[in-house]
Amino acid sequence: MAEKSVHEPFEAAGDPKHAARATRSAGRKMRSLLLDAASPLFRERGLSGASITDIAAAANAFPSQITYYFRTKEALFVECACRDLLYLARATEQAALKAHTPREYTHALAETVTASDSVAFFAEALTLTRRRQDLAPLVERTIERLHTEGARAYASQVARHGWRSLRAPDESSRRFWAVAIGVILEGYAMGRSPDELCAEMLRVLGEQAKSTGEAARLRLVDDRDASTPSDEES
């Protein structure tokens, strides 16, 4: 019998630790498949219109696997909405990376957010948690992560370009997403287009920061005003 190579792992294939890792990996993969299958169905049909059987069929899984990993359809709905919102936040940050001015940055954020229905999807999850408080912790963690990562991304852009922010990064992030949720929900109710939603978001958000050139001009104006003698002094 050939000797085992020194480069081969000592861990046997039937080792309990190996089996546990394989099980966890398979579980994460199945959860991801179920979320991928459920999200478009929920967005198209809503919570009541997408059945567990339909979701399982779309994921090539069994209905029992949905209840095993998520317990209820409502829990799956909320997790889908939370995940989609975080995906949107990541896409929004990526879209804004090419901006060179604060105005371009805010426009890229607003345009990306209003082009998706992820915020409206998440708003449905928010409404659902009012009746299902057991699902609220996931929503709370999602919102906190949204704000934390948004503040980090904004602070990074401000530092990168040397902008002068008009608000603290955390305040800017929280304000942006609060405006996004409010404007998009109202706009959906009014039948507004993505372009109209984007324009409304930009109007409500207003100016977020000053570019280096703008800040320098402001300082020059302030210095000039300060050095000009008043009527009483002349």
C-alpha cells in the first residue's frame, strides 16, 4: 500500500469536524438558493401571492426545506427584503464612486436607489414586522448596517476628494435613507416614474457637501467680509 503523502490532510473524510463544516456549507448554499428563488416571486406577486410550493419549485428544493431554514414564509419574506436592500446599498455606493463633485455623488446615489424597487420591497417588510415582532431584530440589524456602511462610504468619499461635508457622515447616511424610503413610498402611491422620484429626492436632500473649490471660494468671501471695515469703523 502506498504511503500517504505528507501534503495530504491528516483529517479523515469521515471526521466529525469535516462533516460539520460540509453540512454548514451546504446549509448556507441552500439558504442562498431559496432566497434567490423567493425574492423575484415576492417582488412580483407579494407575500400572499407567492406560495411556499412555488418558491421551492423555483429553487429546485422541497417545501420542507423552506420551513427548516426559515420557519415561516413571513420570515423568508423579511430576509429577502433585507438582503435585497443591502445589495442595493452596495450597488449605490459602487455607482457613486465615479463622482467627482458632491452634486454628482448625490445624484448617482438618488438615481440608483430610485431605479430599483428594493426600497418599496423593504417597506413591506417593515409593515409586516409591526404584526410580527419576532421578525423585527433582523430589520433592526439591517437598518443599522445600512447606516453604518453608508456613513463609512460617505466619509471615505469626503476624505478622498477633500470635500467639506455639511453634516456628520452618520447624519448624512441616516437622512439619505429616511428621505429615500419616504419619497419612494409616496411616489409609488402616486404612480411617479423613477426619474420623478430621483428629482424629488434631490430636491428634498439639497446640498450635502462643498467641493474643494467651493469651500476655498467660501473662505475667501468670508475672509474678505471679515477684513472689510464696517460703517461704524470707517
